[in-house]
Amino acid sequence: MTPLRFEALYEREWQELEELLDVVLKRTPAKEAKQPPRGERIAALYRRACEHLALARARSYPAYLQDRLDRLTADAHQVIYQQRELGAAALWRVVSRDFPRAVRADAAYVFLAAALLAVPAFVLGILVHYEPGLILSVVDARTAAQFEQMYSMSAESIGRTREAGTDWTMFGIYISNNIGIAFQCFASGIAAGLGSIFFLVYNGALFGAIAGYLTERGLGPTFYSFVATHGAFELTAIALSGAAGLKLGASLLAPGRRTRRQSLVHAARESVVIVYGVTAMLVVAAAVEAFWSSAAWVPSSVKYGVAAVCWIVVLAYLAFQGRHAA
Amino acid sequence: MARHVLDTAVAAETPEGILLELRPAGLAARFYAFLLDWLIRLVIAYAAGLASLFMGGFGAAFWLVFYFLLEWFYPVVFELGRSGATPGKSIVGIKVVMDNGLPVTPAASFTRNLLRVADFLPFMFGAAVVSMLLRRDSKRLGDLAAATIVVHQPQRPPKLKLDGVAPVTPAVPLRPSDQAAIVALAARAPTLTAERLDELAALASAVSGDAGRAGPNVTRRVLGVAQWAMGKRA
């Protein structure tokens, strides 16, 4: 069969498929469509077009004909096999099941990341507490003074920098800074996990140094009552994002029976679920930190009570949520 | 086949056993797209900054959150749209798809854009540039982890125009791949200058029995062979 005859024979089917796809892909407005597109018709025409493409290739038909069938089958393939899950149901499944399960599945990385965050924090905290001058090896003098002012007893709103006008501004700062740090902590894990380790240790050390310094200055009560509540969300989230990053790095270092590339794709698919959860936790953390932790009028005892509840809820959520869900 | 040596095209197999051809977008195309997106983001950020000035105490928070979302989720939102491409990519004519040629999934788009941070290292997207230059499919780290690929959007090929050309019976037996090459030349003819077309046709002049000669007449006869291969007979 010559290419021209082949084309003449099947032209009508291809045109029909093209028109249907134009409607489905919204290239032409639905009103102008001759008929509403039916799925089974598109599928049938798609399979026919696949046959024609295979024939056209086997017979080395002209390039323009193969290109047209290529494009036609590619478009139809996208329409038929696309899987896009967005919306409330997918979101709820992540919250109610996938996120805590992903965390438990990677418990080893989570504990490792938590240790990488906590150990430097304790070490520097104790060191700075006994030798306050050491704070200057972590931050400069201006920053140290600023922290002192932020958590002073007389501060009208705890944890607010002098430049920031309102609690809302602090909310914006917490959102962009903290979630940005979490994303970096995750993504830089692809460098054999080194990036995640750096961010975990650095942030742990910074937190520990500031805590030790403020405790030594006698500002412990304001600082700890400030940190306790949102820390349940924020510290856990940073540790989890680090764990997701460590998983990425480990997938390259020890791919097991997969190729390194397959291993990376696999690890990324699983760990990105953790990043979803981390993002949500940090939004909660930012709101709590900006509007609750900072409230100077709330007595410390109330704050510690709420904090205890938050820690229990967060840890129980990660440990138990979605265990028995199908 | 020679074209596979020259082409960077990669194949994705469908369940129907058809190989879909994906044409990976190279560093240059993606750099231009990035530049355009960067400019667009700059304009949006500037507009948001102006708007935030009129929001009083709420303005700074609005700007911070808006800028954060713009920085991290601008590509995600557009890649999940119908075109699968950010405005910059659309203008350049490239888009993001999964390795198997399907539209990019939300998880994959999120992953590849989170990993822009890693691609940025050590500075100015060094890792991304090295990865894209080393790989045939021009993937950056984010594409590798998310199993996505940035491809040129397929264009509608022009229909073969050989109306005034009389069919010429080949002087030598032609294999199917030879016929395909001649017809492909004819398909490209409208995009070439007359001189270049003559040059290329001269390479194939043996098929019309004009070996060693060149010129518009030889070109016409070679195109005539293409007409013959298409099924037209005198």
C-alpha cells in the first residue's frame, strides 16, 4: 500500500480522533463540538491509530505521516492514561493516612534526624550556659543582643523583632523562613545526605546556643514558655524534613537491588509525602508561634499545659494515625 | 540508524506497544524559559509589593507569604495546568511530562521544584547545568528524582506539498529506509532555501539516475522520486 492510499483510507478516523481530542483538551470550545466526546470512542480510535502508527513505521512511510500519527497517539495517550489526583479527598488521605505511615515506615531516618538536631542542641546549650562567651562563635553580638531583647520580660510580644510591627508580620516571617528551611533541608539531602546533615546540625546548634545563652541571662522562663508549644510542630517538622532528605541521600549511597536512578525515584516518591506533612505542620507552627506563643498576657503555666497537650497529640498522631485504615 | 546517533530523542513505550518519541529540551531552551519565568516572577513580586503597601499592618505578612508561595509554587501551579508548562516554558515551546510521556503528576511536580534548591548548588544552578550537559535527556537533579523530563512541544508538521511535481520512477531499487529519506527531504523542502535544497538533492541524485550532477532540474527529479514513493504514478 502506498502512503497516499494509506492516508486516504484512514484519514477520516484520524480527523475524528483529532476533533475529539481538541474538545477534550479544550483547544476548541465545547460549544463548537459536533458531538460530546465519548470515552469509549476515543479509546477505540486511539487503539486504531496505534496500529496505524506501527504499520507506518514498519513500512517507513513518509516522515510527515509518521509525525502526525505520533502526535495523535501522544495526545490520546495523555488523555486516556493521565492520573491527576488533586482535591479534598487526596488531601485528606495524606493527612489521615499517608503522612504518618510514611513517617513510621522511615522511623530509622526519623530517629537519626532527631538525634542530629537534638545532640548539637544539648551540647551547645550546656557549653554556652557555662561559658556564655561561646555564643559569639555561633552568632554575632548584634544578633545575640536582639535575641535578648526579643525574650526580655518587658517585651510586649515575645519573640518579636523590633522591626516587625505586628504578630501578622511575624507569621509571614515564620512561614517563609521555616518552610524554606524545611524544603532546603529535604532537597539538599540529594547530595549523599550531607546537606540535610548540615541543616539539622546547624539549626540544632543555633537553637541550643540561644537557649543556653538566654537561660544563663535569666530569660529562661519567657523563652521556654514561648518555644514549648510551637516547638511540638516546628522541631518535629524540621527533624522530619531532615529524615526525608537523609532518605534521598541514602537511596543514592545504598541503592540495594535497584539502579541508583531507580532507587532515587523510588525514595523521592516516598519521602515527598513526608514533605507534604511537614509543610502543613509548619503552617500550624507559624500560626501558633505568631499568635499564641508570643502572647505575653498568657500565664506560663497555661502555656506549658497547652504545650504538653500539643506534644502528646503530635507524637501520638505520628505514632498511631492511619494504622488500621485500608 | 543514523538519526539515532544524531538525535537526542528518547522513546516512551505505551501499553499498546507504541513507542512515543519525546524530544528533550536542551540547556539553551530551558535557560531562556527560566529567564522569562524569572522576569515574570519579578513583575508579579513587584506588583504584590506595591499592593502590600496599601494593606497597613497586614501588608508585610501578605508580602512575605505571597513571595514565599511565588518562589516555591509558581512552577508547580503552572505545570499542573493544562499546558504542563510555566508561562516561560510555553513561550519557548517546551513542557514538563513524566518519563512515560504522561502529564506530570502533582507529587512529581512538587518534587522536581523542591529539588531546584539542590540544583542551585554549589552556585548559579551549577549542579543543574552539569547534569543537563552530561545527560542525553538533559535532566536536572529534580527531573531525575521526580522521573520527569522537559520536552519540546510537538508541532503540527506541514503537509507534504508536491503538487506540481511529476512522479519519476527510481533508477535504482530503493529500500524502505531510502524511500523514507527521500520523502523526508521532500517534506523539508519548503523550509529550505533553493540552494540548500539543490545541495541536499545532489547527494541523493543517484536515485533519479542523475548521479554526479546537481541543479534545479536534478532537484526536481529527486522530488519526483519522492512523489513516486508516495504512491503517485505517471
